[in-house]
Amino acid sequence: MTKAKKVLKSLFLPAAIFAIWYLTSNAGILNTYIIPPPQEIFETAAVLIKKGTLAKHVASSLYRVFFGFLLAFILAFPTAVLIGIIRPLEDYLILIIEFVRHVPPIACIPMLILWLGIGESSKIAVIILAAFFPIFLNTLNGVINCDYRLLEVGDVFGFSVKDKFFKIILPSAIPYVTVGMRLGLGYSWRALIGAELIAASSGIGYMIMDAEQLSRPDIIIVGIITIGMLGYVIDLLFFSLTAKLSSWNKEGAKSWQELE
Amino acid sequence: MAGIRIENLAKTYYIKDRKITALSDINLEVDDNSFVTVVGRSGSGKTTLLRILCGLEEKSQGQIYYTKGEDIISKPKISMVFQEPRLMPWLTVEENIGFSLINENPKVKKRKVDLHLELLGLKAFKDAYPNQISGGMAQRVALGRTLCYDPEIILMDEPLGALDAFTRQNLQREIVNLFANRQKTVIFVTHDVDEAILLGQKVVILEKGSVKKQIPIDLPYPRSPESERFFKYRQEILRTIMGN
Ligand SMILES: Nc1ncnc2c1ncn2[C@@H]1O[C@H](COP(=O)(O)OP(=O)(O)OP(=O)(O)O)[C@@H](O)[C@H]1O
Ligand SMILES: [Mg+2]
């Protein structure tokens, strides 16, 4: 009941925007060349879907995001755990971490293209740059902030270092890790579109860029709507998949977006 | 089974350059399978003593021996129940009870966990998470977790300190029952004098980091705080703590 109400409330503003958009463009107030009317957008979307163009671009964007995100996780997670456990390492890495973390991935794209070409690897690299830090910093935070009182419980049960890591540190860091992954996923999605806008031969970013050259604002808008919707769906999907993992931790859920 | 012999134990902390003597010149004998309670004012060093005994803290001076009859043995299995339950919030009651049994055969583990769920009356709550149970229940789980680990020596640091009077009484009774027929050596810290007499075969009074007095309690279990002799013990302990 309340959930249905919530969904209805959230649909209110988008519906209003569409209505105003529809009315104003059909009444000739909006220049339909700059902003095509909604019905034209739907028609274009239908055509793109029917021809399979949209699916093709979406598929190649999604493939990049998941592959790049996976690599980012494989790199960021163990590094964070290692530094979290061997604290002196942080002193050696702090400057590099802080430096790279403040350079937006987009700014590196020209360099990446120079090194890796305009193929898949430069896109994947951008995604790794974007997703690495949220995963890394949140995991590190989770490992460092493990409650020493729980670790003492491990001590009084004669746990080895390995036991303490797998039975106490890791589980208590899980909510932080999933928050980091969720942020990282959002960041990589945005960074990827940026990369595809600059240099690509497929993907939603490319579709938008291509549409600009063809002066097809309708396709651009379809692209933008697809990006937003897919980003939201990916986030929801990830959240529902991981919510159970960290449901015991209410504070962790609150702290999301505080870091990075 | 193991007893403890503590000789000239001392512990000093340094906060900046200020020296804090938490324990000094502690001499204490805890017999095999005995239940010893430790009372003392806040800051008298009760927690520090337990933390040193179970290895959470280094001692500054002195010796700790573990004994079996007259013999000195190597450090036995020794564990601690903290003042707060310290349950793993991501594990259910059942999983928390079995937390210490990581390398145990699953079948044996299940049997032990079931036994302790039963023993502590936690069966109905076995699937609950720590944030879904009451404080008394949580402390019960913490106790069950330590019993499940089956140490020879159990240290308890005011495990009932945060509970209301009724829950406390129930758990005191349960603790008496649990340890009456178990081969365990227990050191139980409390600042509640009645609790100390109710549970202990010997009450150790700590003051400013030293043992001020040790009083054997010669009463059969279960004990009643209304009895004449209980009253006398209480008088004696209170007088010792108050210093007159
Ligand atoms: N980690 C520490 N660093 C410095 N001083 C400490 C530390 N732990 C304990 N102390 C000091 O040692 C003394 C004894 O503390 P302890 O916690 O053992 O007392 P307690 O008898 O358990 O008190 P309470 O009944 O309040 O729990 C206190 O003066 C305390 O300030
Ligand atoms: Mg204490």
C-alpha cells in the first residue's frame, strides 16, 4: 500500500514534465527542431529497438561496464584489504592514492587512447579508474574500522590471524564493501559514457555522438533516457542483490555516499 | 581442569608520562574447579586482572602459573565473557553460539550448539539476530558461546552488570546451576556484593590494585540472600570495601 503510494509519488514529477513537454511542443511553443516532441522520441525509440540498434549499443556499453567493474574490484579489493591489515603500507602509498583519486578519469582519456588505442582496452581502463577508488576507499574503511572489541572475542577464543580476518574483519567490512561497489558501479557507468562520447565505435555514448553528427536530437534524447534508466536499474539490481548481505548493519547503510 | 596461582603480579599503564598502577603485588590462588568472585570499587583493577589472565594485556611484573593439583601445567584453554555481549551482529543467535568452533566437524558442532541453545533456553530465538534480542538474552548468548568453546578456565567481567534486577536474578540462578555440575574454574568479577556471595566459593576483595582480603564463603548452593549467614558475609565484605 505505502509502497504503491511511493511509486505513484515518484512518478508524479516525470509525468508532469512529459505532459508539459507534450503540450508545449504540440502547441508550437517549443522549437521542435531543438527539442522534438515526446511522441517523436517514442517513435524513434521504437525504431531503434526494432532495428536492434539500441540493444547493440546497450549491450556493448553494459559489457564494458561489467568487465571493467570486475577488473576494478579484483584490483581494489585485495589492495584495500592488504593496506588495511598492514597499516604501514598506507604511509608509502598515501600521496599516490590522494593524487590519482583527485584526477577525474575523463581527464585521462586522451592519454589512455594514446596508449591503448580507441578499442575496448581504453574504455575498460577508464572504468577501472572510475570504480577503483570508491571500492578501494570503502573497503579500506571497513577493514580499518573493524570493532576492536569483536577482535578481542577472537583473541579469547584463540583465533589465528587468518581466523580473525575471515571470521571477524571481513564480515564486518561487507557493508562498507557493498557501498563502495555500488558507488563504483555508478561512477563507472558515468565515466564509460564519457569515454564513449570521446572515442568509440559502439556503445550508447557513441550512439549519442553519432546522432549529433547526423543532427538527430531525437536519438540523442533516446540515448540520454536510456543512460539514466539503465544506471538506475543497475543500481537497484545491485542493491537488491547485496541488501541481504549487510542488512544487519543499519549504520553502514546510512553512511553510503559519505565517502568518495 | 586447572587452577591459577598468581604471584606478585603488577600492571602499570602510562598515560603520557604519568604512571598509573592498575595492579600491584597481587598474590592469589584459585583452586581447580572453584568459583571465585572478585569485588572492588570502580578502578580497583578487576578488569585489568582478567584481561591479563586471558592474554589480552601484557603483565608488567610477576608470575602466573596454571596448576593441576600440586603440579604446574602449561597454559590451559582459557576464555572470557565480557561485560557487553560482543556478539557478531551479522550472525544469528545459533551461529554466534557456535562462533568459536571454527575447525570443528560440522556434526559435532551442531550437537554442541544445540546442547547450549537448549541449556540456556535460547532455542526459540536461534534464528534471531543480535539486534532483535534483549540485553539479557544477548548476555545469555555470550555465555553460551563461551561455554560452547569449553575452556577449562572461564573469566567473567561483570557479565550481568547491564541487566535489570529480575533478569539478573534469573541469570544468577542459572549460572549457579550451570557451574554446580561442571568441571570449570571460574573467576567472576562483579561490583555487586550480593552477587559475589551468591555465586562465589571465595570472594576476593580488590582495592587500588591489590588484594585486600579473601573471604571463603561456606554456604551451600543455592544460596538465599535472606539468611543470617549471608547477611554476615555481606557485612564483612562491605566493611572491608568501605575500610572500617
Ligand atoms: N588501557 C589503559 N590505559 C591506561 N590506564 C588504564 C587502562 N586500562 C585501565 N587503566 C587504569 O587501570 C585502573 C584499573 O582499571 P580497571 O578497568 O581494571 O578497573 P575496574 O576495577 O575494572 O573498574 P570498573 O569497576 O569501573 O570496571 C584504572 O585506574 C584505569 O584508569
Ligand atoms: Mg571493569
